[in-house]
Amino acid sequence: MPRSSTASPGSRPAAHPGSAAGCLGTILLLAVGALGNGLLLSGLTAGPAPAGQPAWLAGAGLLMLDVLLLVLALRLRRTRAQSEAAQRDLSRTRAMFDGLNGNTVIGIYMVDEAVSFTYANPQLARMLGYDRDVLADHFPLDRVFPPDTYRQIRVRAGQRISGEVSRARYEYPALRSDGAPIDVEIYASQIILDGRPTIIGMMLDISERKRAEAAVWHQAHFDALTQLPNRPSFQDRLQSGIEASRRNGQPFALVFLDLDQFKEVNDTHGHDTGDELLQQVARRLQSCLRDTDHLARLGGDEFTLILSDPADEDAVNRICQRVLQSVAQPYSLNGQAVQISVSAGVTYFPRDGTDAGSLLKHADLALYAAKGLGRNQACAFSVSMQRDVQERRELLNDLQAAVRENQFQLMYQPVVDMRTGRTLKAEALLRWRHPVRGTVGPMDFIPLAEDSGLIVPLGDWVFRTACRQLLQWRRDLHADFVVSINVSPAQFRDSGLDPATWIAELEALGLPGEALTVEITEQVLMEAGQGANASLLRFRDAGIQVALDDFGTGYSSLAYLQRFHVDFLKIDQCFVGTLNPESSDRILCQAMIAMAHQLGLKVIAEGIETDEQHRILEAMGCDYGQGYRYARPLTADELGARLRRESLTPRLPTPPWC
Ligand code: C2E
Ligand code: MG
Ligand code: MG
């Protein structure tokens, strides 16, 4: 307790030897001494001095007595001064203590050897919700702390009472009288009171701080949208899973999950709906798991599962199938029905990776393979996947170089009028003249170009090359000739093709919009967010026609044909290739042609290879034909020659045997 050198206003100044009061005290004491001296002298002198005793000795004795009395008087004066100072200190300390005790937010207590309160200040009583007198009257601490905490407290109190631990600070959960839990911080030390060791301590209610800390911790470890553990939590969990597995030899499975076409839901229905969908997906995923499994959201539409101690791979597969089925059930979002699926990549520790990095990489590869297999699949990692990825990586490098070095060529496949056999249009088909691999077909590199984003510059190149070629044909050979180009769904996505630029380029070349047809797939219509629809409308306004390619192979509903601007329907070659008078494809082709005509669309049949197919389709009223029966894809020069030949021959209907 710090001592104040300044006296409190009400206290008297300490006596000082040089002060007036000090002088007065000394004089009084000397007076008392002299009084005593006189009494003594009178006692001594009551009889004659002993015989033979010199008179100076009696005088010396008297002098010593005087000195002794003087010393005693001085000491008495000092003792009194000290006791007065101690008294002042005590009252000052008490005043301070009472002041603090009355206004403090700190609970102050004393606890005896029986671990019961023997003193409690008002704040402690308020904090714990008890009457102060009740608390101070040997109230046992086991009624204030939960059993586990009390056990620790009892041990620590014993250590402090015995002097093993002198001073300590702890944080404990406590219970108020009404049962409400609070968190307290305790500073305790030991004192000796009335000869007995006693614990004196301070208690602070830190519930508010604890709540704030818990909120910060939650934010750092959980995803705000789904309330699932986030990426850092997942990484911690994965690392501890690996360490546990190394210790106990139990393998575990790591599953990467990625929603299929989530972006389209976001684009079509808006981000709020996308968020709601993610929350519902998270709940469904959780419901498919066991208590021991760990689900996390890595971000976006990516989730991870750590399946600890799986019985075998079948058990993991069963969980994955449950997850796939659950996620694929329709959702009701803001009154709209939405459907989505999820792909899963599965890896096992330690078989597929002996550390977190390799395990994650391989789970990602397996997920990629699942997407490649058509989505809504679970795929386990295999070594061959790594080889495929390596090849893909090399192909991507080559493709990037090919875009830079312009290693592409367009071939043109004639599209003929079914009745006259005349070449009215041509479809531009892309070829990659690879310096080592030779000619690479579009099916082998378009998907890669789509995934890597290279499809956008490549698509622009196709557009420009085809338009320049078309300009020449229209000028020299066929004034109404039309070229169609394939546009992939990826080009309609973010920062893909820019219709305004294409339209401006057409105008700059002096080509009317009608000279160009854009071939899209059903996927474009199904995925069509606002962006794709706006692009299609821009094309329509510029007179550019739209053909729905590979019709019948996708899952688009007929409603799309009415909702979007489409001019041509291209029946996919899978219906045409097997066409004969008895085949069921005949009925399908017939139905498609009739329906398209009803909707005001013209029909192009793809992949016509035989005269029979041609005859059947012509009889059905199909408008245009494309296929090896008429011509394979040709170089620009070859098509030019064909157009020249045709321009020289009279325009007669195709005889039926042709
Ligand atoms: P597609 O647009 O349906 O093109 C028709 C495909 O069928 C072409 O294959 C063509 O060579 C082939 N074909 C035509 N007639 C017959 C026939 O009688 N029998 C058989 N068996 N096949 C026939 P190709 O050139 O390999 O193109 C394949 C696909 O690649 C195209 O299908 C199109 O989806 C895509 N593609 C081609 N060029 C481009 C392009 O510039 N951009 C984009 N995004 N995709 C392209
Ligand atoms: Mg096409
Ligand atoms: Mg096609």
C-alpha cells in the first residue's frame, strides 16, 4: 500500500522535533523528568548519605537518573509520534479501501481454508447475484462455479493456502445465483489474517470481453454465409487429420466438392438467390454426414469433406452418392424452382498423397475428372489422371502458341438447298495445323480453349477470317452467299464476344447482317443469363441469323425456341445417320421438322451421307442439307471452285436419283 507523504485534510500534521508542538512535548517531558528527579532526590535525601560515600557520587547518580529520564522522555515522544502516524496511515488506507470498494467494478473477496467466502464486497455480491452478507458468511465456492471448474479451484486454493503458489491469475466460467453463466477473471494471493492463511482476491466479470473474443474467433474460423468452417479451419483440420492418421495408421478420405453451373444460377437469378442456394446446399451436405466427418466451405461454390476412419472405399462412395443425390433435389428459392448438381473428387490419405499439398492437388484433379465426365459425378483419384493432366498442360501450352502464331485454318462445309442441290451457305469449321501433331480436329481442342478462355480470341479470329472470305465470295461468285460460324457457350459468358464489335466489323466490310449465321447450341439457351440473351437480341437487330446446332442432343425445352430469337434448327447427325424408312429416328426427324416449321424456323439436317437419307428428309420437307453426301469440309479455294462451277450450271431442281 503506497504511503502518502501528504496528510489528509482532517489529519493533524506529524510532530517534528523542531516544530512548536514538538518543543512543547519535549518541555513537558523534561518537566515530568524534573518532577521525577525532584521526587527521587527528595526520597534519597530523606535520610543522610551512606557513610563513606562521597558526595560527588550521589551527585553523579542523580545526573545519570536525569539523563535516563530524558532518554525515556524522548523515546516516549517518538513512539507516540509513530503510533499517531500509523493511526493516520490506517485511517487513510481504510478511507481509500472504502472509496474503492464502494465504487469499484471489481469484486473483492476473502476465502478461507474450507474454500468458502469470508468477505465479499458489494460488487462481488452484485456480480454473483447474492446478498452480500450471505456470501460473506462462509458461502461455499462450489455453489458459484461449475463442478469441473470448482475441482480446479479447490486444488489451486489449497496450493495458495499452503503457500505453494503465492499469486495467480485465472479465467473461469462461473454461475450466478439465477443459474446464468458468466465468465470471471480472478487475481488471488495469500495473506495471514489473525494468524491463519487466507486467500484474498479480486474477481472481474469478463463475460462481455469473452463474447467479443468468441465473435472474433468465430469470424476467423467460420464462413459468414453458411456458418460452416472456413478454409483456414479446414487446413488446420486436414493437418491434424494427417498427424492423427500417421500416429494410428487409420486412412481417411478427402473429398473436394464443386457445384455444377453455380455461376449460371448467380447470373440468372441474382446473387441473393445464389447465396440462399449455397446456404441450402450447406445444410443438405451436413445432413449427409456422420458426426465424425468434417465439412468446410473453401469459398464460392467449393466445399470439402474430411471423412475420418471410413470403413472402406465403398463407405466413402456411399456418402458421396448420398451427397450427389441430396444436392440434385430441386430447390425452392424465392418462389422459384432451381436445380443444380455437384461434382466430387475423392482422395485417400496416405495412398494418394502423403502430405496436405499433394492430397489437395490430387483431390482437385479427381474433381476436374468428375467435371469432365459430365458433372454430377464422384471420381476417385488415379495415377493416370496425372498423366492426362500433364498432356493437357502441354496441349494448352501449344494452343497458346498456336493462337499467337496463327496456326489455324477454316474449312467450309457446303449447306445445300434440299430441292435444288445448290450450295447456298457454308459452315466454317476450325482446324489446327499443329507443327508436330499434324491436323487437330476441333473436338480435341475446343473444350480446352473454352476452359482456358482462349476460345474468345479464337472465336474472334474465326469471325474475322470467315467474314473476309465471305466478302470475296459474295463479290466474285455468289452475291447472297451466307457463312455460318460456330459460337461456343463460353463465348457468351463474362467478357466473351462483343456483339457490337462484330456488328461494326461487318458494317466496315460492307457485309449485311443477313450474310452471317451464328450457330449456337442448346446449352447457350439453357445457360442464357441476361448477357447471352442480350447478345442474341443484338444479333437479331443487326439482321444476323441464329441457328440452333446439334438440335435434339441437349435438354433444352421447346419453350426456349419461342423465348429466344432462333431462325434455323439443325437436326443433329445422330438422328440422320441411322435414318431409313423403318427407323424410329424417322418419326423423330419428321416431328422436329414439323415443329420447327410450325414455329416459323427453317430446318437444316446435318450429317447426310446417303441418297436415302437425302430422299427421306426431302420428302419430309427439310429445307437444307449438310453432309458428306454433298461435300466434306472444303478449303476456301475448293469451295470457291464449287461455287464457280455451280454458277455456270443452270439452276434446276435436283433429280430424285441424284
Ligand atoms: P458442328 O458444328 O455440328 O459441325 C458439324 C460437324 O460434323 C463437323 O465436324 C463436320 O465435319 C461433321 N460432319 C459434317 N458432315 C458429316 C457427315 O456426313 N458425316 C459425319 N460423320 N460428320 C459430318 P468437325 O469439323 O469435326 O467439327 C466438330 C464440332 O466442332 C462442330 O460440330 C462444332 O461444334 C465444333 N466446331 C468446329 N469449328 C468450330 C469453331 O470455329 N468454333 C467453335 N466454337 N466450335 C467449332
Ligand atoms: Mg455447327
Ligand atoms: Mg452440329
